[in-house]
Amino acid sequence: MTDQNVSPEFAKATTTAQRVLINGNELAVEVLGPEGAPVIITHHGAPGLGSRAEPRASFGRLADEYRVVVFDARGSGESEGSGEFSHEQWAADIDALRQWVGAEKIVMAGGSYGGFMSMEYAVRYPEHVTAVVLRDTSPDNGNAHLARENALASDRVSVDMEKFDRIDEGRVRDNDDLYDCWLEILPLYDFAYDPAAAARKAAATPYRYRAHNYSFSQNLPNYDLKPQLAELDVPLLITVGRHDWITPVSCSETIAGLVAGSELVVFEKSGHSPQIEEVDEWTQTVRAFLHRVAPPSALRALAGE
């Protein structure tokens, strides 16, 4: 799942990450928020394209009340990229981060491909999950044909489908080629298209083509969590933009239909990134959900706990 990353202003911000040895790879990790608060571990989207800047900009807004862990997954951003880029390995890396930060249980959160990994972690390590927050994601690879249909039907741009297929199938040649293919599909992501903003996003993206190719050629063809999600028993919030072309609303509806008691919120003026396009509404929705299922210590004190 490619993701449109983060606002240009946030992408350009310089931050200092810790270098943490996780399962043989040094990962770039930031821990935001007060010690002792409930821990949220967030996974960025777009392996090989995404980075911690995206969840820092969105879930980082909750660091006034929560302990928010953002990191570059192995093979992405500033992290090392040795070993395998499988979902099993990435989920094991998340659990090692959970142990490193000293949390018995966490809120797992992520959007786009980060949503894939949030669900992967929740079904593989349910005993360590308090709740899950998803954004614009899918429970299986069924979104791939929907995304292709939406790209072909777009009246916004005429997409070079040869480039589309290479990025979608994990066949890009190098980082420069990944940039070229990424730039081709960026116009499809936003509710309101701004060519200059799309160009800035492309320029701010950290390109790591090996992780991207592995994800799309090896992980996604057999990706299907529907059977496991039907057994998931944790509070789950699903958020999605009404005009998301790559993981359409129907994908989120499928997740909601599988997980008993889950909550689905559709943002009517958003594409793939309501956390940017309807920032206040999205943040309020996530915060309200977390207050109910994983209240910060101040709320617990008010409730007399």
C-alpha cells in the first residue's frame, strides 16, 4: 500500500531519532509523550516509501496524553535494511519495540500499509494489544483490482499504466525509478489535487526500492487476514476517506463486518489521508475512541480509578 506520506512542512522538520537494535537491525525510533502514559506504537505506510514522519505528524498529536512510539521499519526511512521484509518479521520487530519501551500492552495504530501491519500485529500478538486504530487500509489484497480500476477511470490525470503496474507489482529498478513511478500515481491520492503539493511530497519521500519491491511482489499477493480478523476481540476504530482510491471505503466496511463491536468512521471530504485533509475531525475521532478504550492517567484519576 503506497501512502501519500505527510504534509511537506512536517516532512522537512528535523528530528533526532534513537538508534535501537531490534532483531539484528538498527531502527530509527522516536518516543513522544509522558512516561507512564498508555503506549501507542504506530506503523507508517508504504514500505520503501514511508517513514516515521507520517505517524509522527498524525498520531504524534496525541502525545500530550499518550506515549507515542514512531519508527522507520526495517528497510524504510533511516533504518537498516538487512534480512527479510516479510509481515512476520515486521510484526516481530513491533513486538521487540514493545518490549524495548517496557509496555506489557499497547494500542497498535497505522494507516495504509501501516494498517496492514497493525492488523498483522493484533492477530499475531493479541495478548499484548489493548486496542487498534486503523486508517485507509484493507484486510486483504482485494483492494488491488479496485485501485487499478479507479486509476484507469480517473478524470484527474491520465496515468501511465506501465509505471502503475511496475510500482504495484514490485518491479521498480532502483530508487530513481521508484521516485518516477511514485510521482505518476500521487495525483490520485488527495481529495483536492494540488500538483505543486504532490511534487513536494515526492521530493520529501525517502526511497528504498528493495523493501518496496519485496512488499509488493512477495507479501501482498497472498495477503489475507479475514479469517484471523473474525477472531479478533479488541476495541477497533477504522477511519477512511470517502474518496480513497487505493483502499476504498468497501475495504474498511469489510473489516468492520469481520470484527465484532468495531467502529467505522468515514470522512466525506478526504481521499487517502483524512489525518491531513480533515485533520481536526480525524484527531478528535481518534482521541475520543482512545479515551473510551485506553484512557490516559488523568482521565483515570477523574474517574476515581
